[in-house]
Amino acid sequence: MVKDIVTAQNAFFSTQKTKDVAFRKEYLKRLKQEITSREDAICDALYADFKKPKFESLATETQLVLAELNHTIKNVGRWSQPEPVESSWTNFPSKDWIQSEPYGKVLIISPWNYPFMLTLAPMVGALAAGNTVVLKPSELSPNTSRIIAEIIQKVFPPEYVTVVEGGVEVSQALLAEKWEYIFFTGSTRVGQIVYKSAAEHLTPVTLELGGKNPCVVDETAALKLAAKRIVWGKFINAGQTCLAPDYILVHFSVKGKLAEELKRYITEFYGTDIQKSPDFARITTKKHYQELKEMLEGETLLFGGTCVDQDNYVEPTLVDEPKLNSALMKGEIFGPILPIIAYEKEEELHQYISNYGKPLAFYLFSTRKKFQNKLLSQYSFGGGTINDTVVHISNKRLPFGGVGASGIGGYHGKHSFDLFSHKKSMVKRANWVDVPLRYAPYKLPIRWVKRFKHLF
Ligand code: NAD
């Protein structure tokens, strides 16, 4: 089956149809229409998968994809144009430009935590650039995977875009084929597997992975607002957000006040009986629920801690001063548990932050510009926000992606188009003159050759 799909996509790509920008735009418009007309059904599927609140489904899934579609439909014509660049004197006279061309067959493998957005947002870029696409959504969010498959089936011929549903074996069968580009979103562990498979065929990859995102709050931060924005960014999607602040490092002088404000906002957002709140999602899988529950064992809780097995419910929880070697601090938490660790001197931050690979996101709440600049230049991370959390993902003009352990490559908007395009460098020479200096037998004095650097 996988082989048939690959053959069909190869044949379709070779018809050159996707080289026509009007063709790409037409399909992106049809996709937009289909998503718009099914927006409620998509929200229902997300609710069926992990009780994702409708507000969050709209704000963080469908509307983000529609925004990406609008921006791309509007600009793909311009992005696809050859981009002229200044010529080099050595080639005088010449016309030089960068020409974008599609790679060919793109494989997109996505996770369960934002199952709609993380499947379709990269696809928009891949199609805008003129590729064909095979989507492999997560088996752990089956209702969303199903509706994605229905939408794709309705809008696209299967040789252009197709969805292959299934789990690890299906994913591995797909990875065994030769693709011209692989775009993977998921865990660092599986990212390594994908990278190895891609290496077999020298296939370029984008890896959108996870990480342990620090959130530093210093003594000058606007504490109430900081707490409000941290609670929002941490507990949206029940903490199953690759960009969520993973743990807080707070100056000891304001720790008590920050903790009080965090508690206050959790209650203000979700009420006193959070399990009944329509605005708080569930943990998607039993396995991950169990892991989260175990992470709480032996920890000192400042708030929350309730876990309900039948409902995969983990209450928003604040943990006081976990040890660096605790289960909670070993890797990415990926759930609604927020450790709070106090520091006294700035130098102490390093032992925590440098304990993990480069994170996907970094958050700093401080009004000291010097401190902001210091941390920004000291640490490498995918992207970040100063005095807020998560929101840097919402600007389509910013590339979204990780670095080091948190991934390779960035996408969204024009960055997606560029990511999924091979950039041909082109020089067109004129025939009316041919400067003879480069040809053998070489007659130019060596001291002149040493000045060539000014001509390239
Ligand atoms: P995962 O890596 O377990 O699964 C992702 C996809 O890979 C799924 O489609 C799955 O079927 C497939 N897969 C799983 N095991 C595989 C294997 N052995 N071989 C081939 N394919 C395999 O990730 P997940 O649990 O679905 O998602 C959570 C992780 O994703 C977290 O680490 C999170 O930080 C990360 N994430 C990153 C981003 C980002 O944009 N950087 C966004 C969301 C999630």
C-alpha cells in the first residue's frame, strides 16, 4: 500500500502540475473552504480525543491553520517569483537569481498534542512550495486523524495529498521509502529514528521536537501579570504543549508572592472544582497519565495533585523545590505540573538551564533590560518570549522551530515556503563578450590573482 502511494505521488509530481502556482492556490483555497465548513466537527473530534475545550480548539488549532492558509494564499505568488541578486564581477556580464523549486514527495509525521494544527500547518507550506504530501497523523488522537483524512480525501486527489493512518509500524513503513523531504513533529527519541531513516536516502529533514523549557522570574518582574501569563501558557491543553514553560526559576525574594498569584489564577481560570471546568483538557493517553501521576510521588505540593484514573485527569499542580534528579526534573514534563525552584544569585540559574539540551522555548519575566540581554545571549533555544509565554508561535512572520535537542529547521508563513523549496542558484551569462582571464594557459600575474577576492 505504501509503495503504491509512493509510485502514484512520483507519477503525479512528474506531470509538473504542481509547478503551476495557480494550481497550488486553487487547492489551498479549497482546503480553506473545507476546514471552514467543518470547523465545529473538527472541534468535536478534538473533544472526543482529549476533551480539548472548544475555545482552545479554535484558537490553537483551526484558526492557526486558517491564518496560515490566508497568509499563504495571499503571498505564494510573490514568494514563488525568482529572486534577483546582485551579480558578481567575475561573471560580468550576467543576470543572477535564486529560483525556488519543489523537492517532490514530502512526508509529514505529526504528534497527538495539537493533532490538527501540527499536521496541516506544515502541509500548507509544503503545498505552497509545489510538493506532493503524505500525512501520517498520530494514532493517539484517532478522531482528529479521521477527520483530517476525510478533509484531505474530499479536497485532494490521493496522488497529490494523501493521509495514511496508523501507528508506529505504519510510520516505519513510510520511513523506509525514499522521500524528497521529511517533516517530523514529535519526541526527541523518535526524531532520532526519523533522522537515521532519512540519512539512508540523504533526505533533508525538519525535526520539530520537545525540550524542557525554563521560565525565569526575577525580583523586578510584574508578578501578577507574570503569574497570569504563566498559568495560561502552562495549563492550556493541560500542559501538553511543546512550548509550555516546563519549570519556574524564581528569585527567592518573590517566590512566595509568585506562588500565591499562580494559585489565585489557577482558581480564577478553572474554578474550585477543576475537573468540572469545561476549559481544562485531559491527558491524551493512559500511559502518559500514569507517568505524570508517578512524577508527583514524594514531591511537596503547593497546589493541586489530584489525579483521577478513569478520566485521565491531572489537576493543575504546583510542586515546591523538586530535586534535580527527581522524575519531574529528568526530562520534559508535558502535562499540567509546574515545579517552582528558587534561586538567590543569577549564577545559580546555569546549573538548571544547562542541565538539559537546548530547549524549544525560553521565558523570562523581568523588567531589567540588561538581564534580558544577558540571558538571551547566554543561552541557545528555539525561540522565546520576554514577559509572556508561548505567544511567539502566533506571529506567522517568525520562524517556529528548535535547535540542538529541540530540533532542526523552522517554519510558518514564508519560512515554510522556503523550508519546503530547494533554492536553485542561477547565473545567466551573456554571449556578446567573454573576458579571457580565467582560461589556461594562465597569463595573469599572481599578484593580480591575489586580488580576485574583490571581484567575487
Ligand atoms: P512521538 O514522537 O511519540 O510520536 C510522533 C509521531 O511519530 C506519531 O505520529 C507516531 O505514530 C510516530 N512514531 C512514534 N514512534 C515511532 C517510531 N518508533 N518510529 C517511527 N515513528 C514513530 O511524539 P508524541 O508523543 O506524539 O508527541 C509528544 C512530543 O512531541 C513531545 O516531546 C513534544 O514536545 C513534541 N512536540 C514538539 C512540537 C514542536 O513543534 N517542536 C510540537 C508538538 C509536540
